[in-house]
Amino acid sequence: MKCPFCGEEMMEGYLKAGRYVQFQELRDGKKGQEYLVAKSFMGDAKMDGFLCPYCRKVILNISLVEERPSR
């Protein structure tokens, strides 16, 4: 996959963490809502995706564990 930021080829792989991967929203420098992105009862929660070693961007395929936020 080509990086949408710099155009170089990205590496395919996965991001892994402990039992949970969470995204913390920041609004005007203050903590907002927290989203549970991945969860594993056995440890090593994983998300497939791509990493660009040139511009240091990561693109992940996620399925939120929690419901989507209302707009």
C-alpha cells in the first residue's frame, strides 16, 4: 500500500498492545471521551494495518468494541 501522506510503500503488519487499546479524545487540550478500540481477554490485543517508516504514520483497521459516538 502506498502511504497517502508521502507516497512511499508502507509495511503491512499489526499493532499489538496489552489487553486493551484505547483512544483518548483531546478537545482544546483537555481530555474528552475515551474509546475502546481493541480488547483481548488473553492479552496482546492486535489491530491489522500499515506503517510508513519514512514519514512515521500508521494506518490501522479497527472495529470499535464500544458503540460509535453520536454526532
